Amino acid sequence: EVQLQASGGGLIQPGGSLRLSCAASGSGSDFPDFTVAWFRQVPGKDREGIACIGTGPEAAYYDDSVKGRFTISFDAVKKTMYLQMENLSSEDTAVYYCAFDNSRNGCIPVLRTRRPDHWGQGTQVTVSS
């Protein structure tokens, strides 16, 4: 079983930056092929995949709403994924969830189905002055 622990959320002013972290642990976290992703969700709306990267040949994915501002990365040694968020606005306010998928199929099925193998608990990001 893979456990994901997200951290780094909080209150930030518009235009500011935050880095979210998500540490993976437990059995199943050492698969050679995997996909990691970040989703976010606001009340009354579906959980939205905003960034994704995997060990497959596909390039990293970014939703248009965050492209150019957010960067997803993964540290294989620390087994930790990150989401670097720049130039934040009120529209970025949401609960952010990390996701881990033990799959060789890349980001497309994870993003389309919104059913990764494992979810983190979520961390709140609030952008407000």
C-alpha cells in the first residue's frame, strides 16, 4: 500500500509563490514505472488534473490554467513529488491533491478517469490579500 502525505499549502497573497510537496511511502512505492499528478478541487466542482509527469515517454502535462506558472517534478531518491506554483491568483484557491499511479500508461488515463491508484489527503491553498 502506498501512502501519500501532502504538505506546503497555506495562505498566500496574489502574485506570490508556494511549493507543495507530497511524500510517498509504504510498499508499492518502489515500482520502476509510475505516474504522479496534482489535482485541485473547489466546492461544487469536479476534481481537476492540473499537472502530471511519469516515467514513460510522454512529456509532462499541464492544464492551460496553470501552464507557464506551475512546475511538477519528482525526486526519485526522496520519493517526493513537488508542485512549484508561481504568480498565484485567487482562481488558484483550492484543495490540492497529489496522486500516484502504478501504471505504464502515462498521464492520459490518470487525468481522464480521475482515478489514480492512490490519493494524498489534500492541502488547502488560499490566495487572498
